[in-house]
Amino acid sequence: MSPNDKPLVWLHGEVKSPPFSSQARLEAGFLLRRLQQRETLEMPHSRPMPIIGARCHELRVVDADLTWRIIYRVDDDAIVIADVFRKKSKTTSKMVIDRARKRLKDYDNA
């Protein structure tokens, strides 16, 4: 990691094999590394999630027979990971949204 790279702050979840396939784990790592290097990712890899909060996004990682999501926020000093989960439907559940909001709020108030 370069001194200019942003660290990853994991509030919840991890990316490991299993449950991620090794290919999906590598893709997630590659995309997270790009974020650390201050790149802005867009569709199809990432989409904004303003419903969770400012600067929040959903990273999309396609695995063999399912899709993973990594909810993250881009802060000035870090990439904050709020959740990692399997996406089973087209919409992100209210439970996931509420959980990510709470984790980020707790992080901000710590």
C-alpha cells in the first residue's frame, strides 16, 4: 500500500474464500484496491446508494451463481466498509439499508 492510498475500515463483513469463490475474492480485492487508490468506480462495478448516506455506494461482485454486494462509503481519509452480503433480489432490502446506516452512524459517533 502506498502512503497516498486510503486504508480500508471494516465495520462488518469480510471477503474470503469460502464463501466467495477465489475468482470473486480476487475481483473484490482488485476493485477495493482501485478505491484505495482514489479511483471513482461506476456501473457496472459500483453504483451510488444515497438512500444510505452521502458518499455511499454498492460495489457489485458477480460470483459463479450469485452476486455479492459490498456497501462502502468514501471518506476523505478511508474507504469505510459497512456491509458485505449476498444479493438475492433486484432491490437492496430495507434491513440491509438500515443496518448499514446504523453502522456508519456509530462509526461517525465513535
